[in-house]
Amino acid sequence: MAAETRAWYEITRDVLKARNVSLVTYVPDNVLKPLIAVLEADPFFTVFTCTREEEAVGIACGAWMGGLHGIVLMQTSGFATLANVLASLPVPYQLPILMMVSERGTLGEFNIGQTLVARTMRPVLDCLAMEHHTMTRLDEVEFILDRSITQAIATAQPVTFILNPLLTGGKVFKE
């Protein structure tokens, strides 16, 4: 099936499966709902909700240490809580955890708190020297995910995928 006929979340599922990333920890998020649904529907994946992003990262790190590949799903505001855990665990111990963040705070955002948090995400990732890629187009999702997961595993370094509203449609204000 060509990438153009699949949605971003179907492409993501297929790449995760091809790269043997079977553990998915997440904090609920409306933008990520379709991805979570296709992952939960596939018996290849072990998917469960966490109460906080720090917990999800800790579980994913433990899984990597035990030989199981995992990814953490969250939204931008959840990322804002992670500087300490990232600087204390995956970065210094070279754990190639994968994080996928649905980007809020841009392109029509209605919550001022989200806009402020969005401004800090990339600078924090840069300060931690963490690889990160913002995906805006459907035609780049498969390439970025596949190559970045391969690189993360080969170099034992974490990577973050930022899902821009241009790709996902984002969260919109409903009056």
C-alpha cells in the first residue's frame, strides 16, 4: 500500500511494527486518538495509559534496558514536565527511547498555556542534544520515522517526533 493512501497514524503503526517497536505508553490526547486506536487494535502492540509523562518515559526506558523497544505518546504540554527525567535517564544512559508529541500551541491554538509551552519544547530538546523532527506532511512521515528509529537504535540515542497540526489537523476550538 502506498504511503499516500494511508493516514499518518496508519503509516506510524506500520513503521513501528516494521522496526519492532511493540510497547506503547501514553498519556491520553485527542490528536493522538486515531493512532492509539489503531495500535490498540493490533495484537502486535502492548499499549497502555500512564498517569504522567514521566511515568511513560520511565517505563519505556526500562523496556529498552530489558530489550523491548517502546515509544511514548504525549502532547506538547506533557512534554513540558520532562526536562529532568530526560536529562537524568535516557540521555546520560544512552537509551534510544522514542517519543511522539502532538504539537499544540500553534496554528490556531485557543489555549494560551499551550502556546507558551510550545515555545520551550524545541529549545529543551536542543539543550539536551536530543534528535527531533517535526513532521508536517504525509509524504515525509514514513521516511522520518523509519530512518530516525534506525538511527536511534544504532547510536543508542533518544529521538522525538513532533506531529505538527499541518499533518494531524491539530485540536480546534469548538464554540
